[in-house]
Amino acid sequence: MLTGRFEDIIKLLEQAERVLLLPHLHADGDALGSCGALAAFLKASGKEVTVLTEEPVEPKLDFLPGLCGVEFLPMEGTAQAPYDLAVAIDSSAPDRLGARLPLYEAATARARIDHHAAGTDFSPVTLLDNEWSATAEGIYLLLHRMGFDRGVDRPGWLTAEVEKAVAGAIYTGLVTDTGCFAFSNVTAQTHLIASRARMLAGNMSFVSHRVYEVRSRAYTRLMRTVYEKMYYPQPDIAVLCLTRAEMDAAGATDVDTDGISNILRDIEGVHAGIFVKPDRTESGVYRVSLRSDEYVNVALIAKAFGGGGHVCAAGCSLFAADEAALASEVARLVDAVRAGIAQ
Ligand SMILES: [Mn+2]
């Protein structure tokens, strides 16, 4: 269901001269693709646009700046002049903006474009539809209203080159959030938009290759531990808890653990996968990634644990001082998933 009105965001975008776009923490291909598409379009229309990320862009997405002609600047902690408009992209809650939240709040006008069903309404102007497979799907619909992909009716400043750049970034967002158009969030509209984007952007097969097929050496080393250590607390639930030492031994960082929760969920007969790993900096804090099939809504479970996300892909944090405490927290989570499957 659509929340908010396209006109309201369009008005803000048209009025602003200096625009700040903020993808969520640990920005993925949808958050960055959506920012890149919007930035490329707005820049071509004459706006000054900055995309500020929390961390450097992860290696598998390093093609994006070149694809859309937009730089993604990691935040450097330096004071920045307030922006006319700040837009939170693909971010379901204010804490998803991390250390950039004060910059968002300092902007004269604020907006949010997102597709997460369970989230916090933290912006005065929101454009959100939980039926969009990706925020990038919403970005297409927004930009189409602003003159993108209108053929000969497009605005004079919108060159074919810019349209190509925008389309490539949108396509990347779609590929990322739909598992190459395989997830249950894909609709007929998703395919129509992907088709339009493919039409304008040209061959995009490298995107799924980079995002889904290429695995780091560290990830590959880590897989040994993953398969050895995962277990089934229930026949239809798969759990994996990695320690920092195990990740270090494989030379793995957080980006190397992408996709592990899907591996758990995809085992025959499993309805839900629970992947737990230590927070990269805070000791006693664990990041949980939940994946499910159509039998259980993990967004609800994540929410009960203070997190959020989508029906089939969600996340939350656990807090535990030692190994025993973590085991009991994981058991509590397993119980919640168990109860969710039973419903
Ligand atoms: Mn997304």
C-alpha cells in the first residue's frame, strides 16, 4: 500500500537547490542504486546533490559510481553546511542513518523514500510502498513522473546518457533486493520496470554476476565453518552463530557474511534460517539476520526483538555478556520463530 504522495516529494525536490541523499548503514545495492539514480537525475536537472554513505562502498558494488556517474562519499565527520533537503533512502528507522542522522535533522526539509513495511515514521514527508520490491522501484515511479523514460517527451536537459545512468542504477537496486527477480516480493510491476530499465541501460548481466555470483576468498574460506557449525534446533529451523575468532580466522569481515542467512533458509525442509554474528565493534552485541519462506513472517519476530525488516528477510540484535547468555537469547529467538511457524 502506498503511503504518502508523489506530488509532495516532487515539490520538495523541485524547490531544493542543495540536496543530501542518505542511504542506510551498510548500504546495499538497492540503497545505493536508488541514491545513484535519484542523484544522477537531479544533478542533470541542475541541482547540487551529495550522496553520503556511512562506510565506503563495498567491493561488489564498486561498479555503481561509474555506472551512474555519481560519487558516493563516505562520511568523514566534518561539519557540513545544512542542506535544503535531506532524503533518507531505503531506511526504515532513524538509527539506520547512523552517524549521519544529525545531518539529516539539520536539513531545512526532510523526506524519506522506502519500501519497508515495518518501520518508524521519522520523516515529515514519506513516500513508501511495501509492495515495491525495492526502493528503486519507487524511484523509477517517482522519476517517471518527473520526466524520466518519457521518450521524446523527456525534458531537454535529460540526455540519453543520463537516462542510461539512471536506468542502470535502478536496475541494480531491483536485482539486489529481489535476488535476481526470484523473491516473493517481485510483482508484474517489478518486471515491467526492470524491462524499461534494461531497455535504457543495455546489457546488465554483469550486475547479477557481481552482486550474487562473485564470492570473496574470505567468504569461501568461511563456508567451511558455516557448514560445519550450523545446526537444527528444530527440524525446520537452521541456526548458525559465528564468533569473531571464526570470522578472523577466515579473514572475513561483515560484507563476507552476505548470503549466509539465505543458505540456512534454503536447506530442504527448513522454513527459517537464523544467522547470528558479533557486532563489529560493540562487545556483547550480536547482529541477527532472519530469513524465512512463506510459512513464517520474520518481520514480526524481528520487531518483537527490537529490529525490523521484510516478511521473509528481517534483522534484529541480541545482547549477551557471555556465551551462555547468548545461547539462551538464541533459544528465545528460536522459540519465537517456532511459534511463528506454528501460526
Ligand atoms: Mn531495499
